[in-house]
Amino acid sequence: NSVFPPGGSVGKTVVVTIVGGGLDGLKTLRCNAPGISFAQVESDKNRFRVTIAPETPLGLYDLRAVCSNGLSSPRPFVIGNRPEQLEVEPNEELQSAPSVPLNVVINGHIENGDDLDYFRFEAQQGQRVVIECLAERIDSRLRAVLEIFDHQGQRLASSRGYFGVDPLIGFRVPADGAYIVKVYDLTYSGSPEHFYR
């Protein structure tokens, strides 16, 4: 049903977890991207170390599980060139938003209907900041909404659909300081299959 995190960066190794039914005899993973290798984590048969070669082309690829019954259906796996981070809890409130740098990919989940994810970043006046959320394009059940707030909690921008239902916000920073991004599900639902990048 899903792979998390749903991507990684060229020249890096990422540990992914495979979730779903029909995974009896899970042996390895296969991807149609060149330069990717897999090693099963001994302590958990549903986890794999994915090593992405530096020369692997950027893009969206198909990742499949190899099981006793053959290959699974494909799941999207994104290969990018930016540093990657996992969402770190607690981050459900404006005040507890962890600081993240610009030009980074955050892999996260909306675990349940009450889950709201906040992230804080610093920016300078006049700087152009673009925030994009991949969910629908990577087969997530998340119907993502993005919002941006200033340090006082004033909402500056919102998006709930740009690429299909995946949101994107591009804005010119009005003043030096801290800004907060909020990610949540439009219908306030959540599960392990409500993941995003």
C-alpha cells in the first residue's frame, strides 16, 4: 500500500518501510531507476536500506516489493537533489513548530484527523519562497492543505490545489523573520497512508 519515506536524495542512503497486504516472503525491492540498490534490515523484514547512486537521474519512479507471490503493484518513489528530513513530533501547534532550513524536503504523515504539522523557517524581506506538497502525485490518501503564517500567527497564504489537489504556495517575503508552514488534511482524516513530501 505504501512506502515511507516516499523518496530520497541522490548520493544518499535512506531507510524505507513497506506497508501493505500480500507481503509474505518479502525478499527485496525493485525500482525502474538506474543506480539504486536495496538491503533488507535484519531486525524488520519490512524495512530496507535504499542506496541511491550520485548519477541516478532525478524523477518519479516505480518501486515494487518482491514477495513469494511475485511483484507487488508499483508505488511512486521520488529521487531528488535536496537534503531530506523526516517530520519530527511534536509539531502539532504553532508554538512547537520545529525550525527547518529552506531548500529541504520534509517527509511526513498526517496520522489522524487531529494531526496538524507545523514547520518554522527564517526568510528575508523580498526573498521569493516556494512551498510545494506532493501527496496525490505519490499515491498518498492525503488531500493536503498548505498555509503560511507570520511569527504572530497571521495567515499570509493558503493553497489546497495547484497540481491536481496537491498544493503549492509561492510568495514574496514581506519582512525579515520567522514564518510557519502548516500542513493538514482537507477533510481532517489521517492514517499511515496519509504521507507527504
